[in-house]
Amino acid sequence: MEFTLYDYALSGNCYKIRLFASILGVDYEKISVEFHPSADHKSEAMLQVSPAGTLPILKTDEMVLSETQAMLFWMAKKFDRSGMWWPKDDNPVAQAFVLQWLGFSGDLTATIGQARLNSLFQTPIDKDKIIKASVVALRRLEAHLTEQSFEQKKFLAGVSPTIADLACFPYVALSGDVGAGFGLEHDNYPAIRNWIYEIKSLPGFIAMPGIFEMHQLKDHEIDPAERFRAKG
């Protein structure tokens, strides 16, 4: 086993690591930690593993990581032989774009992620403020992906997926968990729908609760344009 992942099945951040490990074909040990209602991730035993008191936690013999972006970067550098998921050192512009969207992924966690927690577990938030910020984030992402499509680029930082796409994908794909009527439904964002389709089409893609694999979707749930693409 290459590392140990302290994991919660419903966490979008934990899913990022499970998804990337599956895409890379990396074996790891998974330890499930209850997030709600018992908050075991903040127990004394877990705080000894990582004082951050958050999930996921990635642990090796050499280190303990508590930030998802750092985990994705480490995995790309250590396990990705293609050099696709993190741009090569001779391309600082591409690296800067990836870092920019890695930073944006934190905005998605702080907005859509918090709104989703409120819908699932009734966690206290300023819902109106968080929903408005979530819509702003999705509109920014939609505008960028639309511009990318004009240049025949299907992903956030170029023609190929990077860790930035995996960092941003889960909470965007899970925005429907927040509920209807808030402006977070994917029907409003065609470029985002196409991007989600591309991510789900990657070799090694795996599902999580609320995010389905392509073959798990019912025919009427697939956008007509995507249905044509899938058949053609």
C-alpha cells in the first residue's frame, strides 16, 4: 500500500483522493472515519494523527497531509508517469493556471460544500450568503469553461485534465444536493455539464454517493447532446 487515507464516504474532498488514486491505479489503505453525527475526526485519537481535525488525511511513513490540494500534488508528482496531471517544470505558465484553479477549488468547498452540508446535516450557515456565493462561483466556472471550449480545450487548464479539474469537480457535481430552486442546478450551466461529462469519461473514474458513473445514469437523465456523443 502506497499510503493510508482517513476517509469519509460523503465528503467531496475525500472523494478527490479516492478518484485520483483510482485513475492512477494506486493501491492504498482506507480507514473510514465518521464525520456526522459523532464527529470522530475531531476525537483525541484522530487529532494525534493530524492536529488539523479535518478530513481527508493522507499518511505515509514520511509525512501526514491534511490539505487536499497538497495530496493531489504529491500524488501527481509521485505516481503520474504521463506528466499530464501536473505540468512539467519547463512550463511555468501551465503550472500557474493549475495553481489558480486549485485555489478556486477552495472557494467551491467554502460555498457549495458548506451549502451541501447544511442541506444534508442542517449545519448552521448564513444560507442566503452562501447560496449567492455558490452561484457566483458556478457562473465564473461556466464562463471560463465556455471560453476554453472556443479554443477546443475541454478542461480547466488546457486540452488535458489536471489535478485542478479533480480538485474542482466533486462539489460542482454535487451542487444538486443543495436542493432545487437555488440556481445551482446543472441545467443552467451547459459548459459545466460538458466538463462533468468529460471527467466522468476518464479511464478509472469512480462514483460516490450523489455522483454517478455514466452507465448508472438513466437515459432521460443524460443531456440529448451528451447522449448523441456517447453513441457517436
